[in-house]
Amino acid sequence: MEKTMNWDALVEQCLKKEKELRPELLWLQKMYERFCEREGAVKKGEADRILYQRMYGKNPEKSSDLLKIRYWRTGRHLPANREQCRRFGEALGLEKEEMSYLFQGYWDRCDRVFWPEESEEEMYVRRIAFMEELIQEYLCKIPPSRMMDLNLNPREIRTHLRHLYFTDAVRCVEVWKKFEMKMIRRHISSVNYAAELERSLKLLGEIPRKTVIRHLILLGNPFVNQRVLNEGLICLGYLPLTEGHTMTDGARLDDLVLGFLKQYERSCRGTDPQECAAWLRANLRELDGCLLRHGAKNLRFMYFKALKDFCP
């Protein structure tokens, strides 16, 4: 079953909403107003000075030092790195849950990052165990015929995770319609994605939420829905799919993915898993093509840089 839907209405709706003010910015402005009240209802200029002083332990030396504080609270720019974001939240006096939302909502990132030297931390062990279970379930769903078609040894399936993932990803983007199968059989076609995939599946460093959403869809196919993706996002430290949530550029990725998943559930309820998987791939391609036609490259959640040799 590969019946494809028309996704123009969903994409156009998401693009129209991009013009609205980010809900996360409205939340931040409330936190800022609360801070001003706690400081004795000071004016914004004075509040910005206090924030700068608490962030850097010194008074601003010139007026431009305060610009970034003003830009962050008005939405013109965002903190450039995690340390800046953390200091900003602490200076505002955010509580624990509010600090998590600052990272997960306003900054659209994971609640924290891990590096190799932190691999024995309890939180990392728990999260990597979840990811490993997801990978094992994915590999168990690979039929021997697919391994043969790609000229891979079924007994060494784990060593071929990168190429299996890469070929699945290619089948979910617009370029697949023009793709020559002989190109994808060449294992060298996915080699440029080796380091990036390994790092993200090991949960090391900053991993974009959009990347994690793609992982959950590709590794979970066809057993994906809003509940499954939300459980995965929460377990890995990200904001669950939330209607109205925006990426830092204002893009309505969550509305797009939620709309897609709702249609998937309506179209494939009670259907054989293989047919569901075929529908999912076909419609992810159609949606990716629709996003391209509308010039919404920032919303292409199934696309990643290593596909540039095959994709527009």
C-alpha cells in the first residue's frame, strides 16, 4: 500500500504560522517581567544591566555589551552556546523545571549533553540503553532479502547499521524517485555519514532535536505514532512533540510532524506492518518533495547533510 497524500495544505498551514511570535519567546518575556518585578520593578535597561552583571560577574563596559541581553529577550538572537544559555537562565532566577524548558523549549535543544568522559554517568547509561534497544529492534526488522539486495552479510548485520540506516533514509526523501539502485548498493555511498551517525547514536555532543525525531521514525518504522515519538524524546531529554512548539527560527516542525502522524494513523490503522512501512516511506517522500516545492528546507526532518550527493 503506497497511496500518497497531498501534503500542501499541511505545509502551507505550518508556513503561515511561522509569521507568528514564538510561544517560547512569550514565555521568556514573562520570565523577564517576573525578574524585573523581583528586582523592584526596574526598567528594562537596568534589568539588562543586572542580568549582564550576574552572568559575567562585572558591569558592562559599553552599551553594546547589553545588546545581546536585549536581543535574547526580544527574539532577535539566541544564546550562542549552552554555557551562555545556562548563565542567562540562572541570572533570570529560573527554577529547575523552568531551566529545563529554557533549553528544551526556547533553545530547542536537549536538557544536557554528554561527552565520552561522562559515559559512566547514570543518566547517560539509561539513555544509551534506550537507544541501543531501539537499534536492536530496528535490526531485527531487517529481512534477509534486503541484506542480499544490498550485498551485505546477514551474520554481520550490526556492522552494516550505517549503510542500512542510510539507505532507509534515502528512501524517505524526494530524490528516491530518481535514484538508481546500483548507486545505493555501493557501500561507499554512505561512508560520509559514518562519524556523524555514530556520534548521534551514542548521544555525544549537541544533537539537534530534528535529528532525534528522524532517528525515532527510521528506527521505529512502521511502529511509530505520537506516543512512541514522545516517549523517545522524553527519555532522551528533549521536549515531546507539542502543538505550537517552534524551532529557534520559528519553524513549526512539531505541527508538521504531528499532522503527518495523525494522517498515518488514519490511513494505516489495522493494516499489515509491511504495508504501513511502505505507506510511511512513500508519504515521507511526498512530504519532503512538498517542502522543497514550498522552499521550506528548514522543515525537511528526514533530510541530512550526508545526503547532499543524492538530494537537491
